[in-house]
Amino acid sequence: MSTFFWTIPTQNVKNINKHAVVDLIRFTAGGISRIELSRQMNLTRAAITAIVSDLQAAGLVREIESHYPSGRRPIVLEINPDRGYVVGIDMGATHVTILVTDFSARVVREMDEPLDINQGPAVCLPRVESLVHQILSEAGLSIKDISAVGAGVPGPVVAGVGVMGPPIMPGWDGYPIRDDLEKRFGVPVSLSNDAELGAIGEWAYGAGRGERDLAYIKVGTGIGAGLLLDGQIYRGATGSSGEIGHITIEENGPVCTCGNRGCLEALAGGRAIANRAIQEVNSGRRTVLTEISPVSQIRSRDVIAAARRGDLVSQQIVSEAGVHLGTALASLVNLFNPSMVVVGGGVAQIGDLLLEPIRETVHQRSLLPASRSVRITSALLGRRSSAMGAVVQALSIVLHRLSEHS
Amino acid sequence: MSTFFWTIPTQNVKNINKHAVVDLIRFTAGGISRIELSRQMNLTRAAITAIVSDLQAAGLVREIESHYPSGRRPIVLEINPDRGYVVGIDMGATHVTILVTDFSARVVREMDEPLDINQGPAVCLPRVESLVHQILSEAGLSIKDISAVGAGVPGPVVAGVGVMGPPIMPGWDGYPIRDDLEKRFGVPVSLSNDAELGAIGEWAYGAGRGERDLAYIKVGTGIGAGLLLDGQIYRGATGSSGEIGHITIEENGPVCTCGNRGCLEALAGGRAIANRAIQEVNSGRRTVLTEISPVSQIRSRDVIAAARRGDLVSQQIVSEAGVHLGTALASLVNLFNPSMVVVGGGVAQIGDLLLEPIRETVHQRSLLPASRSVRITSALLGRRSSAMGAVVQALSIVLHRLSEHS
């Protein structure tokens, strides 16, 4: 980073240090020792000991023996998992994923249900509320056991409050989503863009652990990217960064939901994949997709499933989508020079059939210094990346708050 | 910015505060008062007074009456311009710009000379050295009066040391440019990518004053972008971010210097503009460019000059380049959501003939939330943006160092 001017922290230093200690503890796999905390934070051992004592007294942090294979097992610190629970909610265009975790982000219950985001907040949010009550009851818990909720939506989130001008969320523009959810649940809610949460989830617990410059691309009905730059989530001037789904790939290509032509999403999103399949069936090509009736009901997940069962036409459609994704990601790699690109979302569950054409196209279409330093990998958390990111954000609210009062 | 984890400053807090005070003073037009420093830095009035006293004692900072039009004129602080001088050097593909400024970044002497970057460091760096001695002597100064040098090169700079894999700098790959210049001048040298310096220059003293999310695009022989994100220069994982010249605009377009097809640079860079003009002349179109002989000697600056004199063919070529630039910038706007895009470099000196098709295409091809919040403007510092950025970096070295010892 340039040092030509400085951003001054506006919080008091003690809280900043407490947050940093809590974060180093929660994001270091296997726990972290006091000595290591002191080294990484450039604080004296005494200062670290004082902070850790406060956190222990508040029940937020506990000591364990580290999992060294043999010999001396130093004492390390971890978040006390039994201190409470949070909920992570990932609303996609067609489904919702809900996770309940303890304070160490261990999943105690998981749910994936259909949800049509086009029905708007008046239908979707009550449905999400009742699903949360259902999953909590399945886990033997109630909303009273929950300390915070993290939620993600497939649109540009402004100031953590609601969405502005989302191409695939009619009826949601300007709706105060966070406030609505806080009223429903009676706990603090963190609201973010779903692709941003995917980047956070994969950074914290997935393929991107420890990366400082990471792009997560979510390939589902819509296509969006979450950007972690220099170790910080980058949202842009008005919260709508990462709209890779709407960069132009073919100047005179097919019309997109946003009104333009030749956007990536119109060529490689879930709808585009389904439409290509419908075209192929209608043109009489030999494919197992002809079994689906009526033809217009073919969805991208049918194409993915058929490709997995060896259907050549479906494999070709997925592979072509990979080339388009690769062209767009090459632009991203040329502009951002990330160390890692994580490909997630429903369509990405097909794995290397999509990843290989992406890798090949990125390496062909980006400059050598950037292309040889970027790893392109599928999401380690699978469909859960964004929901886990929502859990991370919920835990940030509650762990930081509790640490301040410790 | 997300607060889910913290980057811990590794320098001591006193130095960080001194750098911040110096930077607030130098980048606030018209000076800044102690009260305002105290407010912006969230430090007590006493702490600010102590820091400012040190800086005054070291002769770095001085008091002036503010330029309020009438009434009470409060005392404000500014950098002491007479404390010393720095040099800023901007090496382009075909020319070099050199500025000599005082400590307040006021230009005392300016020079623009041809330089063929393709001749490599063994020819270019001695030439730059002798030009620096020449401009200093013209200004009545010598290298002994210079406290630091900032330099820019048109390639991806790694760790401030040299360039890696630059498409338009044969012979420079891996050469220790900064060390070479430090030996030649005997003062600290800061080395950066030229487009990055353009962003810094326009942010500090040009069209982008005070912006937190700014992209500067340099349109010359090569095309590159400098990115200021969340108030910090973003360089990417290996220093090669901002390579917008090599994002794909036409999948099967013309071959680029980088080896790929259809890159922005191959469609809208200086060479592409000259080649289009040569084509038009060879195909017998009516244009003043036919006066240039041999035809193969037409350069982009001839096309710009002809367009300025009303030549329709030249205007059309520039306008088409603008559309291609707009398509690439729409991708950048969709991905980054900057508040401002500054268009600079030699080709951009034509102004709105290039800017208008850029604006139109960006607004057509980027999503509404991002497109309605971005201003697209030409570089206020003209051809000087990068050289002024080099001055900013040189002054950062010397002002921060002196402040630490104050």
C-alpha cells in the first residue's frame, strides 16, 4: 500500500486492539498462543495478557492444548464455542440457505429451501422468518438463544441498509431490509451482498484462508463478484462494486435482464445456460434433456445434472459458459491482479468441467505477471460460501461488541 | 470497509501521527488550522500542538494567514516551500517529462523530451540522468539541492524496485531501476507505475482532489490504469493491477503487443490510432493526413492534431477509440464502482471528442447504481498528471523522514 496519506482510526485504540485479538483468535485454525498474538500485533506480552484476561473473564475466549502431533503441547486460545449461537442467511434468486452455528462458527444445523426473490420483501422476508424459527426449533433452540443474524442478498447493498437498483430483485429497491429483519428477530442484523459474503466465507473458512487479494465469483441465476483487496472487503463508492455479471463480453450479444446486450450474465448465468439447453432441444439435438417436459421447464440445474451423467450437449453448454466466464475473469485479473479467484455458486458445483475452460481462457487472455500469480479454484464451502460469510459477519457484530464490554 | 478483521500498524504511533499531520497539511488546499487537524485526526489539541511544534522547529511547516475573503483571518499551517526541492520524472513509451518542485510541490521548472523506452535501461537511464542535470542547471540548482526523486515507468512495478513482464518495455524486465537511479543521483528514489502516479497526481493536485475511489486511465502509446480504492493506491497481489490496456474488447480483434487478440490497447492505443489512420490514407479517403510522407510515419499525435483542425476522418478515428475505451471503462465501473474516472495521457489531450463517446458508452454499458454515481473527466494536470504523482511520492519520502527526526 502507498503511504502517501493515512486513514486515522476513529475508534479508541483499546477497542481496536480487542477486536484484533478476537479476530486473530477466531481466524487462526487450531488456536493461537499469547506469544504469537504479541508478535503479530506488535504489542507487548503484558498488553496481550491483559486483553486476553478480559476476554476470558467475559467467557469469550478459552485455553486449549494445541494439536501438535507430539512433544510439548503449548497452550493456545480459541473462541469459546458454548458462549452462544448466530444465524447466517443467504438469499439467492431462487433459494435460501440458512445456517445455525455456535460462536466458533461450527454449523449445528443447515437448511436449503426454495425462495423466489422476485416475489419481493413482503413475501420473502416473512418466509425467511418462519424458516429461521423452523431451523432453530429443529436444533432444539429458539430465537432467544441467538445473538446476531447475518444476511446476504443478490444485489448491491448500500450502507448495510438495503439494496439499490438490483437487476434481479424487482420490488426490493430501497426497501429497508436490515431494519425489517432486526424487527422480526429482535437482534442485531448485518446485511451484505451475497457475493461479498462468499468472498468473506471462503477467506475465513474456505479456499482463500489467509489470502490478501481474493476475488470470489458467484455463478448462479445471477453472476456477481466479491472483492477482498489488501485484506479488506472493497465495496466501491456506492456499494455496487463487483458487478462482473454485467460487463460486456459480446458487444452485440443477447439482451440481458439489465437492458444491455452481451453481458456476461446473459451468456453464462443460470438462465442463459437453461435457454441454450432449450434451444438445443428445440433444434433436435440428441440429449437426455429431451426427457424434460415441457421443454420450457428446463433449468440450469437440469443441465448441470445431465452434464454430470455424461450428456455431451449439456457438457458443451457448460464448457462454453466457462469460456465466457474466463473472458470476464481475465479482465478482472488484468485490473485487480488478485492472488486467488474462487469460483462458487450453484452452477460452479459441476467442478472442473466449468473450471478448466475458465483457467485456460484466463491464462490466455490476461497478462503474464498477473496470470502466473493467480490461482483459480472452486469454492471449498460449496453452496455454503455466502451463508458462512453471513455467519462471519454476525459473529463480528457480537464478538466485537462483547469484547468491548469485557 | 468491513471491520471483520484489522490490519495492525507496524510503525510506532508517534510517527504515524506525524506523517498524518504532514499529509493533512500538504494536501489541504489553502492550509489547515490546528483545530481542524485536531478534529480530523481525533487527537487532542495538546497532542496536535506538540507535533506541529516539532515540525515547525524542523522548518518543515510554517504558519500563514488563511485566505478568507474578509473578516477574521485565522492562522493556518502549510508546508515550508523553501525547505528544499525534489524532482519528478515520468518516463513514457516515447517521451519523458521532468519536473523540479519546491517542498510545497510548486513547479519551478518543467521539461518534456523525446525518449524511446525500447532502447532499454542502458540508453534511457543515462539520458534521464543528463536531462535531470540539465533542468536543474536551467533552474539555477544542482543535484545537491535535491532531497528525493520520484520516477514512473510504463510497466508493472514490483515492490518499488523494477518492472516485471512489461508488454512495451523490452530489455527492462527485472532491471533494478530504482537502485540504478539512486546510485546516479545519490538521493532516495521512489519508483512507481506511471498510471498509478497519474492517479496520485490527479488525487493530490488535479481533478480528483478528495476522492476516495478514483481510477485514472492513461491513454498514450500504451493504455494503463491507476486505482485509488478506499483512499489507498491498490497495486494487486504482485504489483500488476490496472492493466486495462489488455482486457479483451473483441474476442477475435487485432493482435496486440502482448500476443493476445482484441485487447483495448490494440484498438484504442496510440499505435492503433496511427494504424487506423494509415489504413484510411491507403484506402484513398480524403484527409489532411495524406500530406504526411511517407504514410507509414503518421503518428497518433498527427491524428489528434488533424482532428483539432477539423479533419473528419481523424475525428472519426478518435471517436471510435473513445467507444472502445468506454466499453473497457464500463467493465472497470461495473467491477470497482469508482466515484470518479480521470482520463489522461497524450491521446486524451483532444478533450471531449474522446470524452463524449467514453461517457456515452460507459453510461450505456454499466449498471445504473454505478453509472449514475461516477463522474468521467479529463485530467486537470494534462500531460503532467504522472510527473506530479512522482513529485508527490518524492515529497512523501522526504517529508515523512524529516518529520520523524523532528
